[in-house]
Amino acid sequence: MCKARLLYSKTGKAKYISHLDFMATMRRALRRTGIKLKYSEGFNPHPYMSVALPLPVGCSSECELMDIGMAADVLPEGLPELINGFLPEGLSVLEAYVSERKFSSIAWVLVSGSLYYDAGAPPGVMEGLAGRFAKESIVISRKTKRGISEIDIAPFIREVCFNNDNGIKMTAMISAQDPSINPENLMSVIRGGYETLIPDFYDYTRTAIFDKEMKLFR
């Protein structure tokens, strides 16, 4: 089996495609390229496709990773142009290459967010937001397979920065796995503060993925 790793982006309206629908979209696109995919064995065979970190619905990304298995040798350099011709707007393969690094080596994700306030940023919002994330313990409630549980996410946030450049911008380096921290968890932290800190609208984008040594993961 020949394997290739795809680096792709998911932006615009495509960020609202669920993970299952995204996988179905990629399967259709790959079939239409004519590439012979490697299938699993058994009663219900399926093509070998593995995503590094499933993206939450509503979150954009510039750095998603997927491994695909092919039944025949194909030069990965030509895959982006081939696949992109069959993808909907907002999904784009940026690069394809061979990598032996396992997704389990991913440790951190860099996210960039914008917080919007209908009446403009309230006074002291920068200091208030920074103060929420400066605490040694940041306990939030989040949904798990076993129900609602509380977790202290402070140890799993490596860095948070805010700036007021044409609106409130936020960048955060958060744990990618074990546990996985997502933008909605960051918003839970903000909602747990004063009401004036809660934005009327927000959006987030994954911009980079790193390993434990803080080296860019590819």
C-alpha cells in the first residue's frame, strides 16, 4: 500500500460541514479522481482514510491533516490539483507528501480567534479577558461520553494572547490530545467571567499543529 498525507484547509461555508459529512465528501472526491484507493478487508470494506484531529463544526482551519492509502504508487505532488477539482468551495488540498510520523505525536494546536461585540469592545475587556486565563486553576464543565464533567483546563493551555487590532483578537496554544481542548472550551472560560466579557459573536481558525517539542507537525 502506498500512503500519502494531505494538508488541507476548511474555510468559509465548509466549516459547517460535520466530520462525517466531510469524510463522505472526501471519499466521493477521491473516487472521482480515478485514484485506486486501498480498502480494508472484511464484510464491510472501506477506504483507508484517517484524519489527525477531527475539526469541531463551525471552526475553520488552515492546517488539517489526512492520511490516505492507495492501491498503486502515485506521486503525491500531483494529488492536490487532482483532488481539488472535485471538492466543494471552502475545502482545498494545499499539499501532499509522504510522512512516517504518527498522528499520536501531535501535542499542541495554535488557534486564532476574533471576538465581536455589537456595541464595540466594552471598557476593560482586554484586562478582563487576560485575567480570566491568568488563573492557576480554570475549571469548566464540558460534555463527555459519560455526561457532563468538570475539568481544570489551565494545565492544557500553553499560552493565550489578546490584542485590540481592529477588534478583539485572541491566539491560544492549546492541548491537541489527552485531553483535546477546543475553541468552545475557551469560550466557556470567558462565559464564566463577567457578563460584559461575553462576545455577541466569535469565530476561530486552527492555524498550526505542533509536537511535544513545539516543532511544526507534518
